Amino acid sequence: MIDPLTLDQMRVLVAVTETGSFSAAARKIGRVQSAISQAIQTMEATLGLSLFDRSSKTPVLTDAGAAIVADCKALLIQAGALRARAHSISEGVEPELTLAVDAIFPMPVLREGLAALKAAFPGLPATVFTEELGGALESIRAGAARVAICPLPGGPEPDLAAEFLATIPFAPVVASDHPLADTKGPLQRNDLEPHVQLVLTGRTPYARNLSGGIVGPQIWRFADLATRLDFLLAGFGWCNMPLHMVEADIAAGRLKRLVLADQQTPEFRVYVVSERGRQIGRAARWLIDDLATRITRCPSSHFGGTVAQMSHP
């Protein structure tokens, strides 16, 4: 049975190839030249290959040696990542970040936060689910995610821990060429009822049971915000949209913000949710704090104010 290869032998081989000689490699890693030669000879015996051509004064890598060096470099990088990950875990960083985020949360803020997280925890694997209405909570219950960022319209549930993160304002909007866009004055319920209302739906019990804010029988349902926005811009109907998703379209004249006579502008409180009794990991906590800071830096028209009664999004 051949002796196993060691990481030390691999480091010696890489040092020899990078410095150009056994003596230079010995100086680089602080060993005597005979130790370097012995490590290479042991490695050659273990592999059954000649890694260097020693026919000239200066050993030269063989073709086989060049291939082995490339593999050694890759293995040393993996070993370094393994050590870094083990150190992070020992310091309280979770082995992997699994996060479920409701699609109403502003994605630019999330992207910036995750980019900062990557820089702060470069070796941390992450899985991020962007979920339809109610899907983030289901990801927590199914064990697919450890942390969720989502609204809790019924308040925290007994088996879940929740902390407030941000308020997401919504705005009633319609395409600028829709008949409702030409209606003067605050719109009454009977002004809205004849027109199609575009509402979000989903497969979760929460999504199926959410009916507040639906004003009439003309309803089209959509499972995701992006598709609903496309139909909204195409003039299929009106709806409440997260303000941060439609402000540019309102400013450009593609959408018009409606004024409703008997309804306050809805706002959704978004929480950080996890299983009760399970501590949020160090990296997840870092991300939550970072997102909270980024939200406070956003314009007040985006994320602030009091919370009105929740209507259907």
C-alpha cells in the first residue's frame, strides 16, 4: 500500500515550481534544501511518477509534473477554504445562510445587502429564495430556510419569532391610458367596481385566505409581482403596488397614482422571522442589521410612516 499524499508535500511542490529551484523553495518556506528534496522524492515515489527531469543542473518539470502541480494548487485552495469555513463555524458563523424573502421587499436593497455580506463573509455559502405571497413563511415551516423576511398580516404566530424590519408602502395605480386615469376627484368604491382589479394570489393558506381590499367582482389573479406589473402597464386593470416598484413608472407618466376616497394607502410591515427557540446565525444577524441600516437610508417616501389597515396587495 502506498503512503498517502500530504498537503505539505503539495505545498513544497508548488513552492519549487513558483520559485524555480529547490534552493529558492527552501528559502521561501524556511526549510533546508535536503528537506525539500526529500519531500519531492517521497511524493514521486507515492505517485509512481517523475515530477522533475533532473538530467540538467536545474530540475525541470516533466509534463506529468506540470499536470500534478495544477491539481495540487486546486487542492490547496480547497483546503484553505475548508480551514476558513471551519474557523468561521467555530466563531459562531452558520455553515450556510438560507434566506427566504417575500417579493414585496425592495430587491435593490437586498442585492446591496447580499453583496456586502459576501465581502464580509467570503467563504459563506448562501441560498436565497424570493417567494410569492406567503411563500417565505412556508419555507421556514418546511425547513428550507432558517430566516425569512416577510409580512405577518395576522401577527407573529406561537411557533415563530419575529422582529420588525421595515414598512413597505403600497400605492393604488393604473396605466395612464386606462379609463380610471381620467376620473376626476377621489375615487369612490362604485367608481372602482366596474373595472378589473389585479390581485396577487398563491398556493399558501395565507394567500388563499387574503381577501381584504378587494372591491368588486372583476378580479384577475397573478402569482408574482413582476407579471402583474406587466399587465398593469398594459392597461388590464388597477391594483395596489409596492411604491418602490412603480415610482419610476409614475414619474415617467406610464402609470397614474389613484386617489381613493374611502381607503388609506396600504402599508405592509415586514418582519425577520425564524423558528422560535432557534438562534439566528452570526452572518444572518449581520445581514439583517445591514438591511435595516440600508432601509433607513432610503427616501422617507419609500419606507416610513404609520401603518394603515392592510389591504390586498
